[in-house]
Amino acid sequence: MSKVILKLENDISTDDIYPGRFMATVLPMETPQFAFFDRTDFNTKLKAGTFPPGSIIVGGENFGCGSSREQACSTLKGHEVAVVAKSISRIFLQNSINLGLQVVICPGIEASEGDELEITADQVLNRTTGKSFDQVKLPAARKGIMDAGGLIPYTRARLMAKT
């Protein structure tokens, strides 16, 4: 089980997640410091390591809309958080899969900051409220890439298995 550390509204853009003014910093080990930079209280907590790995950000519809910058995914992956959202923009979803950011599409999700969520193969269970919500399953190949930690680790493992 993991705790919801941030509850967001609809249409959270990649510029909110990783502001464009920091695009000169693109290395995955450097981007996490800018996660939700303009949400200063939350950014400060992230940088302080307040939240344990696996903590969850809950979003509404169209999470990750806007530009195609993959830094919006790498900045979240750097904090080892997961995203559960009602829907996720197409490009953000593909970037998340490629980088191994754990994302779950859950159209009916109802959760508040502080709620405890459990993610199963088919559902998201809100242990705080006792409600359960169906998730949209990713195709097996895409889920395999995400679970492997991203496209590079996935490809590396497949190549090593052939030798």
C-alpha cells in the first residue's frame, strides 16, 4: 500500500510537472529537483525526501498534457513516485512507459491526499475509503517495458537473454 502525497485537478501540463525554463537541465539525475517547482511546498518536500518510494500522485483527466518533454516523466521517476490518473495524455503515457515511470489509468479514481491506495493487476483499492476502482490495463508489451524500468533496461534484458 502507498499513500497519496498529492491530489491534482484535470489538465496538469508537463510545464506544471517540469517547468520549461529548466529545459537546459535534462539529465535524469538532475531533473528531479525541479519536479512541480512552482508548487513550492510540494517541491520542497520532494527534495527533502519526505515521501517514501512508491508514494502516489493522483491526477484527473488528461494528466501530462502539453509538450512532449520526457523530463516531466524523468523528474517524477527520480523521486520514485507513481501516478494514478483518470486519463493520461498519449505522449506522457508513452514517455512514462519508455522511462519506466509507474503510471496507472483509473477513470473512476476517488482519492484524497493521505489516503492509502493499493494497486492490483486490475484495480486500485482505496483502503482509506473502502472503495475500489477498475483500471485500464496496458497492453502486455507496454506493461512489460514499464515494469522492466523502461525501454533501455527492457531491451538490455531481452538482448542478454538471447546470448
